[in-house]
Amino acid sequence: MSSFDTTRKVPELARRAGRLAAGERIVPEEVPVAFTYHGSTHAVMMATPADLQDFAVGFSLTEGIVGDAAEIEQVEIVEEDKGIDLQIRLAEAQSEALTTRRRHMAGPVGCGLCGIESIEQAVRITPSVRVSALRLTEDQVAEAARLLGGLQTLHIETRAVHGAGFFVPGTGMIAAREDVGRHNALDKLAGAAARAGYRGEEGAVVVTSRVSVEMVQKTAVIGSPFIIAISAPTALAIRTAEEAGMTLIALVRGDEFEIFTGSERVVPASDDAVRRAGNG
């Protein structure tokens, strides 16, 4: 848990009906969150100070620092004056691998890609999810997006954060996480699903943000064959999803949506036999 507030009420001047009037608005907080492994800081992200255990586990998984949540031995949340330090202890083998990775880092980078030294590493090989037998009906795609919207309590309050959820057919949305950063929200979701014992191939990742290549890569690391988004994808995200055998669905509006890759996994709403066979 963190004692940092997730929101703050601020004064504003709002123009309504042609007039300016004093008022207040609730806005989300963002603070620096450091990921420290065995005393050495690996990355610092600006994030919403909530669900920090999930964040530590999910970031470690999606960045390839560990391959399984069980390889993380301890997460200690240390609050400082201006931010939060997630002090993470790994199993010995993972700690040694991370030390070797650090030795090969070229130095500080100005983008959001942590610990890489080349363009080839930035556009890294994405794990394949092609063998997954998971299928969703058209109705389930719309249901997944609708359920995530109802669970975005921080966004409903502030209208300023991203959401990510994990939808399991026949069960519903088993977890939803929010953050000012779209990657952070997905990392938190990855940690929440892993800590709850769910495997990525059991369900679909649902996000409110645009689908960038990093979102596809993180979804593939989670193991889900589906990424469903409210917003649009980039061209590289589409190519990456295609190469990974992932179903990329975007621009969900009510019961309308657009499928960019892997359309064979989406079956007609009335095709119950196919749905049962795919999810069995």
C-alpha cells in the first residue's frame, strides 16, 4: 500500500454557457516510481501511486527481467519525499542475468525503452501466441470493452487515466487496473493477473489507449492472443500483432469494432458450438 494520494482536488476557472466561473476539478496524481533490483535502480516511471505490488511484478514480467512471478522473492515499497522506490529482490539466477544485462547497456536513453542498446532490441522479437485455441464471439468482444468501462473508477472520477483489463470468457473481467501511463496500466494488469494465478492464454487483454507496438509486445509476453482496444492501432503494432499470431481488435464502440489481425478467432455471436470448442 502507499500513503500517496491517487487524486487531488484543484481550483479551476471553467467557461460554461459563455461565462467564466470558479470551480474545482479532481485530477489524478503522478509520482516518480523507481524499480530497484538488489540495490540498483533499473528504471523510473511517472505513474499513479496505486497497485504498486502489481506494478512491480508486471513490469518485471513484461520487460523480460523475470519469466515467472515466482522468480520475484520480495517487493518492498519504500516511500520517499518525492516518489516511491519499489525495491525488488529476485531469485539468484534472475539477479545474475539482470547484472549481465546491465553491463551491456550503452548508457542512459531518452525514450521509454529500458536497458536496450540498439534499434534491433527496440523492435524486439515478440513471443508467438499463434497456437492459442481461445475464441471470442462478437458479443464477447463488445462485452469485454463495456465491462472495462464500468470498472474504471479513477477515470470516471478524473477523465484523465488509462485502463487495462483481463477478460476471461465465461467468467468476465477478472482484473482491471488504471494509471496515467498506458504502459503502466498494462504492467499493473500483468502483475495482477499473474499474482491471481491466471495464465495469459485464458483471456483477452482490453485497453482504453491507442495500440502501440509496446502494448502488443507486452500483451504477447503476458501470453494473451487478444488485444482489444477502444482507440486505434499504429502500423507497427498491426505488423507486430500479425507476426505474433495475435488478434488485434480496435476502435470498439458499443457493439461495433474493427479487426486488424487474427479475425479467425472472432466467431459469430450465434455460433455457440464454435465458441465452446475454442474455449474448451
